[in-house]
Amino acid sequence: MKNLILIRHAKSSWEAPLHDKDRPLTSQGMQSAHLVSSHVIKYLPKTFSIWSSTAERAVETALIFAQNINFPLESILYKDDLYTFDERKLENVIKSYSNGYDSIIIFGHNEAITNFVNKFGDIYIENVPTAGFVHIEFDNESWDAINKGKTKKILFPRDLK
């Protein structure tokens, strides 16, 4: 059994003239990340790893979640290949994971996340919003063999306001 939780980074700022990868969260983004992360603990697998895109907004979102679910900050793995907007690349990255990991939480980006959850989950989601949480369970023992899974939980900031 493999568990994959995809979390889209929280709302980021376009105000400063920065490279896309360097854009930080807005105060609204920070609030949404705290809101969702304070409600997800009961939906998490018993053990898991956290992997994040190296984009600043994804890193900040991962840190907020990790703090709120008491996950050791130094155990977050930062992966350049998670900085993608293409679901095929995201799929290839996930399918290349070591089978020693049964449950992974990924902090990443749209369109990749929305398209991935619609391809592999069993509930259609028009758009995974910023700070959106989607848990998909796969009845597989190997990441490279994942196919259609079961969407176990969807939690968006608007559900909690």
C-alpha cells in the first residue's frame, strides 16, 4: 500500500520583481497554510516523509505544515525535480521513488498537482487551490506500478473558513 499526499504551495506574492522560484508566501498564504495544516493531522498516515519543491513558496508552505504536525524540520527533503508544472514529469518523479517509502507528502505546484490527482485519484477536482491537500491511496507495493488510486481526503482552505 502506498499513500501519497499532494499539497499545493500556499498563495505566493507577485509584488516584488523576483524570479518565479524565489517568490515568497503572502500573509494570506501563510494563514491558509496554518489553517489547513492545523486540521490535517488526523488524516495523515502513521509514518511518512515530507518532500518539497525547492521553490521558496513550496519550502515555506512545507515548513509551516511540518511545524504544525510536529514533523522534524531537518527531515524535510528538498527536491529540484518537484519544481514542475507538468503532471507527466511529476508522475515520473513519483514513480522513481524508493519503495522503502510507503507514505510521502509532496509540496509542489499547479497544473502538475491538479492534473496528477485527476489522473490517479477517483474524484475529479476542477482545481486544487493554493494550500490544498489531497490524499490518494494506492493498492500497490511499488511506486513505479501505481495506477488509479482511491482519493481518501480532500481538504481546501475554503472548507475550513
